[in-house]
Amino acid sequence: MSSELSYSRVNRDVMRPLFDMGMHWYGLVGLVVLGLAWGGYCWGIQLVKGLGVAGYHPPVFWGVYITTFVFWIGIGHAGTLISAILFLTRSRWRTGIYRAAEAMTIFAVMTAALFPAIHVGRAWQAYWLFPYPNQRQLWQNFKSPLMWDVFAVSTYFTVSTVFFFIGLIPDIAAVRDTTKGITGKLYTAMALGWRGTDRQWRHYMAAYGFFAALATPLVLSVHSVVSWDFAMAVTPGWHSTLFPPYFVAGAIFSGCAMVITLMLPLAKAFKLEEYIHVWHFEHLAKLCLFTGGILTYAYGTEYFIAWYSDNPYEWDVFVDRVVGKYWWVFLTMVLCNCTIPLLWWFKKIRTSMMGLFVISIIINIGMWFERFNIIASSLAHSFDPGAWVYYTPTYIEWGIMIGSFAWFFLWFLLFVKIMPSVAIAEVKETLRPPLKHEEHAAK
Amino acid sequence: MEGINRRDFLRAGAVASTAATAACTYDYKVPAEKVLPYVANPENVQPGLASYYAGLCNGCATACGLVARNKDGRVVHVEGNPDHPSGPGLCARGHFDFVAAYGPDRIDGPMLGNDKLTWDDATSKLVEAWNSAVAAGKGVAWLGQYRTGSVAALLGALAGAGLRRVHFEPVGVESLLAASRRAFGLDELPVYELAEARTIVSFGMDFLGTAFGSMAMTKGWARAKDPAQGKFVARTVAITPRVGQSESQADHWIAARPGSEAKVALAIAKLASDAKGYQGPAAGLLAGIDVAAAASASDVSEDKLREIAGWLAGAEPSVVLPGGNANAGADATALAVATLLCNEVLGNLGRTVVFRGSRPGQVNSYADAKALLDDCKAGKIGLLLVDGLDPAHGLPADADAAGALAAVDRVVQFANSGNDSTNDKTLILPSGSGLEQWSDASTEHGLHVLGQPAMVSLKDSRGLGEVLLGLAKAVAPAAPTDPATAAPTDPATAAPTDAATDPATVVAVPIHASATNFAEYIRLRWAAEVWPTVPGRPEAASWWREVQAKGVVHVPGGNVAAAWVATELPAAGEAPSGGGKHTLVVYPSPLLHDGRWANVPWAQELPDPISTFFWGTWVEIHPDTAAELGLGEKDLVEVSTGQGSIKVGWFGSKGVRKDVVAVIAGNGKKTGLYAKGRGANAVSLLAGATDSASGALAWLSTQANLKRAGGDSGVHPLCGNLDQAGRHLANNVSVKDALDKLEGEAASIVAVHHVPIDERVVENGPVDMFPEPQHPTYRFAINFDLNACNGCGACVVACALENNTPFIGPDQMRRGRTMTWIRMDRFWEGEGENQDVRYLPAVCQQCSHAPCEGVCPVLATYHNLDGLNAMIYNRCVGTRYCANNCPYAARRFNYHTWEWPESYHLMLNPDISSREMGVMEKCTFCVQRLRYAKDSWRDVHETVPDSALQKITACAAACPSNAIVFGNWKDADGAVRKKGESPRSYTLLGELNTKPGVRYAARVSYHQPVFGGHGGGHGGGDHGEAPAEHGAGHSSPSKKAGHGTAEGVH
Amino acid sequence: MRQLSRATVALALSISAAAGLAVSNGLLGCATEANAEATQDAELFTIGSKNLLPPELFDRNLVVTVGDPPADAIEQPIAFTHTLHVEQLGVDCNYCHSNARKGPHAGVPATSVCMGCHALVDATGRPELEKLKGYWERGEVIPWNKVHDLPDYVYFSHKRHVNGGLQCQECHGEVQKMTVNERVASLQMGWCLDCHAQHESIDENYGTKAELRRAELKDCWTCHK
Amino acid sequence: MTHDHAHGHAAPAESEPLDEPIKAVYKHLDCLLEGINGLKKVGIRDFTVLSPIPRHEIEQEIYQGEPSPVRWFTLLGGIFGATAIFSLASLTHANWPMIIPGGKPLVSIPPFLVVTFEGTILWGSLMTLVGLLLNCRLPAFDLPKAMHDPRFTNDSFGIVLERTSGHDEAEIKQILQHSGAIEVTGGDGNGGANHG
């Protein structure tokens, strides 16, 4: 962080986009609304006509929707990782990026949370997944991994959102103090009367620490629980104890890549380079290299276990992934997740904007295909050879997926417009506080 | 009670039930529904309870008995009649006859062109046409399907008045009949009793499928293959150019060159007579047979011929089956005579080949039909009555049926909707469904089947018998029945009659003159002709009530002695010609038959047993041929003969010779709601040559050329993989093992594919983390005997109709979204003579440790106290996790709300919920029937006995070969327990230890092992001990069975 | 102001573009296999569509019902009174609803059952009886309004309950005192369950097997198939 | 720590709130700390420190490292969540005994641990939120106008006194001014504004 930065400059720089947003922003919002309309239209068709408009080919009963669900949940990991785990480990480089990363988490979880409703056959009965007292005296099956999922995702969403808003309160207060009129009233309401009193800061810091402490195991548990959706099934290719660490590593991998994808243009567009530095991205890239390494190792281990177990069903699935009809999915996955990110070992690439941006997108593509590879190819090549099929998605599924990206970006765009996308108070914390005796010394 | 008859009661009931199904939303404050009681209670009708009517299946000439279940005014299901000698069980095509009754395009009342007529108009037009034809000196002719019983008797009466009768079916029996006449001088068909046959050699007769009398043959074959029943296992040899459904069950497939079958049969007869030292009346015929020439003509080595003859002569009795004429060429009769000669030589007559007056009424040949059509074209026919045939679709182009019909002054069709032969001048008289009217049939000495109305007619139709009775009254008023015309064509009348001894049945005038309606006609005729033959002469009125209750009268013992009379053999026909590279084999569809069920969507959608294709026409070619042509998976193939060409999809079958192209018949219709535009008409490729000895159409007489035509054929297999990929799902055991280790005497002999497991598991059996759940009273279980299952699909259809599973159309089927709860897996192992087609009916296995149950988040599926894996539709949210987690892929998902098109919805079974979109469903072991049975037996405070359970599910009731047995595993003496403890028994994917309620009995075969070896004594038992119960001193066979690894696995 | 107009323009642009896209998507959909309606077989293989408006959307089960919902009395085509027939004349329930002991439906009696007595009762000047006679003479079905209705996925059997010793009044209320028949029970699932494994008749009827019967009675397949 | 009675530094009962609180604005952290110290030295403990960022120095000065009671909320929330969700799962499964999947005990610990864990986290977090809001008295829209200075969320620190705690207003202002406040305002008028 530049030593020239002062407290007031931080306020000014970070809040600038809130009041002076270029035409680009409106253009982007228009584009995103278009995508959302497309997705909504596709979902409308699906709701009215039934899931048959998607490409499901039994026994492939899960497809693009669950793939995209897991993808978004995975994206949602980086934010809380950065904000909570790095907070607890006092990694100071988190300050510049954690706010936007956290927002990304929440929006990613919000996007992911759409998918169970999109995925289930009777979306209008999806509320049955939540335990609530009813006259039928019916409850849920708490032994089902899907039920765990409901709990894990809703808990994750609730905790992340609370964490996010707690972190925002001092910054909203700062925004409040520079706005007037209706907007000012809104910020006043959201700031909950925050004035930065000693009492407020005292409990705030205590609570923030607890949130971080609670969110940390949650980060690890959410994707573990999601991975149990697969690992708890008997389906060959899924039934593996490797899944939780494998999924968590993959989630952090894709999440960090997504942070790079989002923050690079953000820093550029809002001239926040002084706060979101290249070395932030370098750190993220290194984190990606680390988790990507774990992931590559996990891919290898999967094959080793399948081979070593001598379970023919298992081994057949893994062979089929390479030589079967889904070879292209496997190839994309390996190229995007294991091979291309290795370029980041070169400092030149991992510090160049283009190198960071392109590879981070490639990683996101690869991670989507990883989930598709796990889901579709396992189901399409299960126990009974009479039921081996080839599932291909339809335009409805692609449309809804595009819609989900639009939904995510819409929230993100709104966020950068109305909330400070860099944590003002925390950035100030990293600055040396203004001290009178130092000023005298300087003079 | 005046003015209210039975019809109205049923109608009121129907209204009530429709109203009940119409409303589906439920608001607890506003009842939107009416409750409509009867005006007057009909006898024996309980609202909400089913009534059963014995009836007659009109699906084909075989005329099996059936039982129709009427619920609240509609027949909702049919099953085979267990009192009929071919029952229990009902083939798939029999079920289609029931579906056809609800066809949406059934016409409502008589039609002339596009005009609707009243019945009075229509019948007067009919009589008018008859009279004017006679007045004009033109002929009055009948062109129809085979008919027996009272309709045949009425036709006999009409024949006396000048009606020219031609009874012809495209898939007919004329060559077999001609062969019997020639060989034994008997004008009837041989009955093949396979139950005791040690060796079965078939030249292509579809004896498990579309052949006349296949239900009885299927049962006999299943019994002959069952090691437990006769302590032997029949060896089946198929000598055909193509492996069809029946041939797929053979132990040896001998791919003789098409057209050479007769020579092969004669060679076998010669070799067998040498082996047996035959000295009978046919000995003279054998001298001139040249075995070496036959071998070279047929591509079958002399050694192989000798081996086959050795099998036949070595294990008595045996049976040699002819080619059905759909599978024979210009020498169909020669082949049939040669097979009879084989049977004669082998001493099978009277043992496995029996004559007892079996024939489907009057049988005319294709030549006769063509002669009639030629006369039509020549303007010699003034009135043509067409019954049950669609000549424009089912006859080769050279018969020009459409042109011939157009040249007739008045064509009257007895059909429920227009077909390809209908033109503007055709008078269509809808004859309704067999379930709506009185009918009868008699295809054998002493076997009479009665059909009675099981529901009110859905449309304004009038039975064929009723119309003919009216016509006979009008045009043959007092003419006495002419015994010369009627007797030989009607086996019923051939039975000895001495009606005069009972004054009640003395008939002074012809029956048709005295009977006021067809029901009365039947009753009077039966009183005159059937009743006197019944031993003991029961009291007439109570006898008739009993006949109505049972639906069948069977007086066994009408066998006729047969002596060989032929002194010379029919000349061999011409070899297939036409100048193509491939011999064209057109075969009737196992489901659509000759095309008569093409308009039944369930028939179109049920996957073909061999290719698992659906909704269309395709060719079967050898994979090498496909490679030569450079065919891609989706490419169309153009098949061209001198008569034309069709472009269809293809299936690479290892079961056709490389020089053969096989095309499935039945589709390619121009009319019919569901038939129109589906596939292509294979018959149009035939040259129309005939077998000179019988006049039968030579199906195998044409050569064809193949060409890649690109495009997208749209045909798609339902089964994903051709073979089992080395997995042990459908298992075989060797005959030796099966005979050495019969039921209950030894450990499992099934070599089951194993995942290598812990040594401790090998020693102590599978380890359960949790005990198997308690089943206090019942543990419902089912046993599929793969040794008897031949993939016919009857169970699949029966299940679909009982459980309201919809048909979904070709687009959805291509995505594999079949809704049928039974998936008939077909696995094709090996190739050449040794190829081995295995069928595996995969249903929900009702596991005790079910993977699906634990994963449902809303408890929509769970295990109940009866051992069933329950599925509650109205709780299901549709996460589909259960389906992913089912290793058997047994669950079905409602991707859409499938609505039954108008009038099919009347067929819905009201005992089970219909499912909306987004809901999972699966086999429930017909829980509605189980609950009904439990409810009934609870009234007398008893558990349901095994006898009441064995055939309780729709699939078990439908299975023609008794391959499916249902029961309570807790009943130690029950059939299902006995079968489940047989050494052949195994559970599917037993290594997963899901403890299924479904067990399979491995097929017993003479095949060389394709993989994994035979189970021979090394105890490759399955893990699944379920449905074993804990406690109660039961020890499951698998516990003793250890977990030896089968050789060559993985 | 400048921002507002920009926002309006952007919004208008995006809405119109979305509409255009939706239309083109629809057209595209027609060409796609996924859109089953687009195929030639639209009318042959009927895919039902979901009505996404109430009542499906707002499931009544979302509400926790406390106590019984209000009873509602429904007018019938003939003002039949149970009070007269049951309480005053002493006709047994089973005389008219004879199917209750034999099958799933108790059944509304056929008109012929009514006429069994009413043929002997003078109808002149009694309008309700004249209506009954009218229906009978015309051979017309009396369109009674349903008071007790269950969803189509519920399979209820009167036989089991009546033969098990339950009194009609336990579910139907004091029918003998009703001039206009009304429903007193909610007939909701929770209401069924209140008895289903707890009713005292289970002990009476099943003795030592009562525990098993209780478990069986909570099997979902008892009522849903 | 104006309202923090827990510390026993409650203002004397006779201390009337000032009509206009005394407000000192600081640009520098060390000056602020000096100001706090100055007030503490004369025994004034009833004042509020405002800061744009949390500083340990400030907290240390005022609370001497006493931990925030929020942690008890977190603990209780976690215990409640674990108990509640485990009971929910167990009781609902026991209420309607269903065999799912075959043979598994009705109340089976391993699968229920997952939801129990999630419940612990969820309720721990929610109770931490409640603890935060209660302890911070949020929402706090009724704070005196003197604290509404936008500089306190930007680049300045502040000390606000709503009571004089029995001390002389001028004396307090003096202390604040001496510590290096750039601006000292407010008071009931007997001290007068003094801009620095």
C-alpha cells in the first residue's frame, strides 16, 4: 500500500465509483439484464412444460443444473476463504480484495441457491425441503446428503451475508456521511447509526473475530457436504472418500480464479490500482497454483484408486471418461485445470494483466467441465451396460446457465455501484495512523 | 325398473367414474365434484370394486382366452385366462388388442367415405349391394382374416347363398397346411408339443412370437428348458439366415444360406434315419437325398449336419419345427414337408408332433387372395367384404390391392377406423372390440372359447357376427346350413354331434334364422354343437352359466393318428432372385405383427427385442456389411429391389448372415393416428413370388442392394450397450451343472462377477453395517427365471397398462425416457454359431438395503414392513437423487405431465395415482393389487397365501412362459422361496449387497462360455442374501456359497 | 437527472432487447428437439403444462391448521334430511349406504333404493318427493353435490374402517341431526393421522398384533398408491 | 463507554447531561490517546471516543483488555444450535419411524452430526450477531448530534462528553485542547467555543 495514501484519500478513491459511474456500467447492466431475461424465459418454459425440455437422458438424471450449482458453490468459496481464513491468519494482503471477494461469495451462493429450485422436478414444492411444522406431520430425512446440502448452503449463505454486512457497516457509515437526500437516508438506515464509538468498535472487533472463526470451518464444510452429494452415492465414479478435500481444493482454485477475473477489470475501471495491487493477484495466482496442484494430484489419485481397488465398475467409468464419448470433456478439464495454469509458474505471466485474466477464465471453464465430467460421465456409464447413454444439454439448459451468470453479474454490478468495493476502514487500518510526533519529526 | 337396462347402469357408472377422475384440485372448503349414483343398482356391481369377465382374445387367429377386469364401467386390464390350455399369460400383442379398443381414431358409427350413416342405412346398403351384385351377375366375395366359431358358421351359411370366401393373412399358415395334406393327408396343422422335447430344431418358425399357437409352444419350450421339471434341458438349434426373437433363445445358430433350408432339413432327415435305422413308410423318400450337396448348397458343413442329426437322434423325443412362411422362400412347403419327414423319421409323431384338428378355420393362400383381387380388377366382383385385413398395406405391390378394391362396385370393410385400403366408396362398418361384444372361437378339437361383452361399447359399433347374422337373415333366409361348405372349414362342426337327443336343443331351422341376435346365435350353436360333446352332459342352463364364468370349454382327447402318405417330395422352389447382392429377409414385427398393431402407440414404443429400436422401420445387417458400406450410426440405408426402394435406419446385428439384409415389417402405413408416416413398408419390396406347392407368398425370394443414404435415420436403440461389457448381470449356467445340482441340493452354481473383496468377507459372507430390517408378516419377492424369459415384452406392456405408465413418442424415446417400469435389457454376447442373446427384465429390485431410500430428502421413498421399497408420488419433489443412486437404473422420472389422448384416458387404472411432471416413479410390485389382496384376506384374519400371490402382479400374470413368480419370501413353502433357493438363483449386482427382493434364475444353456466360464461347482455365489430373513432358522444358500472368483472375470 | 435518464434509456433498451430475444428464442425453440410441442407429434403425445397460478403455488399445507376448519353445509338438488330418515324413522345407515361394509366407497344410494320405500309414499303436494319421482321416472341420475371429497392420490376404504368398528359419526359427525348434510372433519392428512395409529379399535381388533398394526397404519402406502 | 455500567465507572447521579455535549476533534492518533489519558487522570471516565478505524490502543486505553461479552452469545448460540438441530432430527425421525434406508437406526449419529454441525455454526453466528447488536446498542440512531460529525468516518478521531461528571467544563476543554485537539466545541456555553 502506498505510503502516500491518507485516510481521506482512501475515502475519496473508494467512494468515487458510487457517485460517478460511467456509461459503461449502464451498458453492462443492459447486457446482463438481457442475459437474465433469456435465462428467465428458458426457466419459464421449463416450469410450464416440465424438465423434459432439458436434455436429460436417463439414467443421467443430473446434468447441467447440478454442474452449475456445484460450480457456483465452488466460486463462493474464495470470498469467505479470503475474508475469514486470511483474517484469522493475519494475512494483510486480504484487505484490498476481501470486500469484493466476499460480495462475490454471496452472489455466487445466491446464484447457486437458484439451482436446486431449477433442478427439482416440482419447483413449486421445493419448500418441502425445509423443515417447518405442518398439519401433515411430515418432516425431512436428515440422513439424506441433499438435506445436509440444504442446511449447509443455507447456513453458508446466512453466515456469509451476515459477515458481509457486519464488515460493511463502518463503510456504509462513511458513505452515509458523504451523501444527502433519499440516497443519504437509505445509507443512514443501512448504517444502523454507526458512528465508530469506542463501544461499537470494541464489540465489533470481537464479533468480527468470531464470525471469521465460525466461517472458517464452514468454508471447508460446505463443499465437503456438496461433495457428499456424490460421495455418499453408490454410483461408480462418485463413491469415493477423496471427494471432500478434492472438492474443497477445487472450489478454492476456481474461486480464486474468479476473484482474479472480477477484480482485474474492477481495479482498472475504478482506478483502484493503488488498493488492488498486482501483488494481490500474484498471491491469488500462487494460491491457484497450490490448489491446482492439489487438484491435479486428486485427479491422479482418483485413477490410482480406481485401478488399485480393482473394482471393474469404477475402473470402467474412469477409462470411459478418457476414451468414451465424453473424452472432450475430460480433455478440456485436464487442459484447463492442470496444464495451462502451470504457466503461472512464470513470474512474467503471473504479473501480467493479460496472463492473469485469460488463465483465470480458462480455469473457470475448466472447473465447470470438471463438475460436468464427474456428474454426466459417471451417470452415463454406471452399473448396467444396458443403460449406458450419452447426455447432451439442450438450449434450455445453456440458456438457464447463461441466465445464472447474468444474475450473478447483475448483483455484482449493483454492488459496485452502491457499496464501496474496497473495505475502507480496513484499508485505513493497514495505513500508518497519523501521528503528531512523526509529522514534527518530518518537518 | 322399466326402461332401465344394463347398458344404462354401466353408463351411469361410467359417468360417475369420469367425473371422479376429472377434477384434480382439492380445496377443503369447496367441493367441486358431483357424486352420481346409479339410477338402479345393477346386479353384482360394487362401486370401486372390479368385476371380471372371461373373454376371448381377438389379437390373432390363435384365439387365446382372457379375463377382462372391469372397474367402474371400463375394462382397465386384461390377463390370460388360466382355464384356457394356453393360459395363464397373455402375449404383448394380446394386450394391444385391449388397447386398440380405446383407440382415439375409432369411428363412431358406420361411414361411407366421409359421411356418417345410421346402422339401419348401412345394413340396408349392405343387403342392397349384395342383391344388386347378384342381380348384375357379379360375384359377392369375402376377403378376411382367419375366422372360426360362429362367425365362420355364419359365413358358411352365406357361402351357401353364393359368398366366395377367401381367408388369408399375410403371416399365414397355408404352406404348413399344404405340407400336412401332402405328408399325412390331413387338412390341419401339426401341434408341436415342446414340453417333452429334448432337442428342438427350428427352421425359422417364430414359435415364441408371432406363430400360430405360440402361447402353448412358449409354455412347452419353457418347460422343456426347466431342469427341475423334466430332469432334462432341451437343446435348441435354429437354422435360419437371421436371428429373431425365437432364434435368440437357441443354443446354436446355424446360418444356412437362405433358400437352402429344405435341403438341409432333408439332409438331416437322411442322417437321422441312418442313425435311427428308420424303416417306416417314408423310407423310400430318403434314398435320393444327397447330404454332401445339401452341405455345399447351404454353407453348413457335413459334420455340423451330422452333429445336428446326432443331437436329434440321440435325445428322444425331439422336434423339428418348420419355417413360418414369413421365413421361408419359394420352397416353404418343401421345407415344411421336409421337417415333417424329420419328425416322422425321428419318431416324434404322436409324441411331440400331434394332430388334433388344429387350424384357424378356413385357410386360403396368397394365390387365392391374388386371384380374388385379379377378379376384382376385372370387374367380376360386385360386393367385396373385407374383414380385419389391410390388403393395400400387407400385400406386395404386384397384387395391386388398392387398384383391385377401386374396381369393385361396393367394398365393405369391417374395421374400427379407415386404413390404407379404404377409399371414398368404402362402406366402413365398425365392428368394435372383442371386449364389447359376444364372440367365440374354436381352433382345435374340443377347445371352444367364448367371448362376452365386458363393457359397454365405447363408440357406436356393431359386432361382425351381428352384422353377418342380419345379412344371413336377409340373403339366406331359409337356406339350410350346407354341411359341405361349413363342415370342413369349421372344426367346431367337425366334432361329433348328436344334438337331437336333447329336446331343448333340437334345431328345426338353421340357427341364423331362429336366433334374434348374435348372442343367442352363439348360445344356440353352442347348445347344438358344443354341449353334446361335453362329457357327462351337464344340465344345459347351469352349463351355460359355467361356460360364461370360465370362458372356455376344453374337452381333451381329440388327437388324430397320422400316417405318412407322401410318395414324393415337393420340388424345391427357386432360389431368391432379383440380382441384388443381398438376400432380402422381411420378417413380421414381433410387436406390430403384420402391421395390425401399428396404430397402437404402446406397440410402436415397446422396444424390439433384438435391436431395442422403436417407432419405425429399420434393417438388420451384419456389422461387417455396415462397415463395408461406411455407415455412420445415424445414417439411413437405402434398400432397393426390383419393386422399389426404402430408406431406413439400420441395426448392426451379429445375428444375420453377411449376405442377408433383414427388414422389419409392420410399419409404413398411410393411415392411422399413430401409424401414419412411421417407417417404411417392407412388404412393398417383395417381388410377390409364390411357393408353387401351396400358393403361399414367398417372403424370402427377393434380392436387394444396399446403399448408404446419409441423413438422420432417427432410429435409436433403447439399450445402451450391445453386450454386458464383461459384467455378470444376465447369467448362464451350463446344462451339466444345472442337472447335477437341482433345486435345494447344492450351493449356488452361478458365477457372479465379483469385486475383489476382503478375505474375511469371502469366509464369512458379506458384512452388514446394519441388520436387515424386520419384515414381520410378508417379505414380498419376485423371481425371474431367465431360462424361461425370451424377451417378448408381454410383462412390459401389461405393467404399463396396469400402472398407467404412458407412451411418450419417438422424440422422447430417443432420449431414453421410456416410462415403462420394466426395462428389458438385451445383452448380445459372442458371435457366430455360439452367439448368445440374453434378456434381463430389470425392475425395481425392492432392496432391503436400498441405496435410493437414504438419499431422498423428503422421505418420499422408504422401506415398508412388507419388504417393499415404497414410492409416494405426492410427496416427491423431484430431486432425482434416488434415481442416480439406483444401481439398477430402475427408476423413471416424469419429465412432462403425460396426458392420455382422448379415449385412451378411459383405460386408466383408477386404483393407482396418475403422476404429474416432476415426480419419480418405479415398479411397486403392483402395490394396489397387493393391498387389495391383503385387505380381502384381512377380512378373514389371515395372511395372503402363496397360491393367491404367485400371479398377482401384472407382469407375472402376463408372462406367457411362466418365467415370473411372485410371492412371500417368509412363506418357507412358497414358490418364490423355492425358486429363490435354487442353485441357479442369484441377485442382480449381488456384490453391492443391496438385499433385493427380486431374484433371477440363471439361464441354462449349451452355449460355449462366452466369458467368465460356467459356474461349475466353484461356488461363485452371490452376495445378496436378501430376501433372507434374520432369525427363524433360515439359512440362505449364499451363506454356504462363499465368494469364489470366477475365472476370466474382469 | 442525467443519471436518471441514462438509467431509463438502459432499462428500456434492455427490456425491448429481452423481449426480442424471447421471441427469437421461441422461434429457435420451435426448431429444437427439446421443444416437444414443435414436433409433428404435438397432438399425439400430449405434454400437459403446469398451471403456475394458485392453488398449486400456494399449497394449503403451508398453513398449520389449528382445530377443524369451519364446516360447510351444501345445498343438494333434493332437500334430503338425515334427521327425518335416521333420527325419526330409524333407518340404519347401512340400509342406504350398504356398500360401506363391502367396498371402498360407501356410496350414495341408487334412486331405486329410495324408490323402494317412496313408491309407497304419497308424493302429492310434497315438492321434494315429486322431484325424486321426477328423476326416477325420467331415468335421470340425481346430481348430488359431494360433501366429503379426498384428493385423487388418496385411497380410502370405507370397508376397513366400518368393519373395524368405527362409528360413522366419528368422521361424519352427527349426521342423524343434520337437515343439510355438512362436513365436520377437515379430512386433511393430519386429521387422519390423529387416529391412524392411535384409535382404540386397533387394540380391540388386533390384540397381541396391535403394535404391528400400528406400524402398518403409518405406512404411507396405506392411503397413497 | 458512556453507557457501560458494567465497568462500575458510572457517572455520579447528580451529573446532569450537558445540553450540548463537548466534542473534541483530533487529526492524530497520539493526540487522541493523550486526550483520553488526560481525562482519565482527572477521573473522567464518562466520555465517548470516535474513530474511523478500530485501534487497539484506544480499546486498551479505555477497557484495559477486558474481553467483550459477545463471546458468551456465540457460545450459547452454538450450544443451542447444536442441541436444537440434533433434537429436531432425532425427534422428527422418532416421531414417524420409517425404515430409511434399510436397517439404519432411527437416530443415527453420523448423518445427524452433519446437520448438527451446520446448526452450531448457524446459531453461533446468529447469536453473535444478536450479541453484537445488543452490546453495541445497534441500531443507534439516537446518538447525540455531536457524534454525527462526518470527519469521524473519514480521517478524524474524536472525544465526546455528554456529562461533565462533576468536573468543570472549562477544565475538560482545557485538557482536550492541550492534548492536541484541532477543535473543541460544545458545552453548555460556560466554556465557549475554541477552535484550534
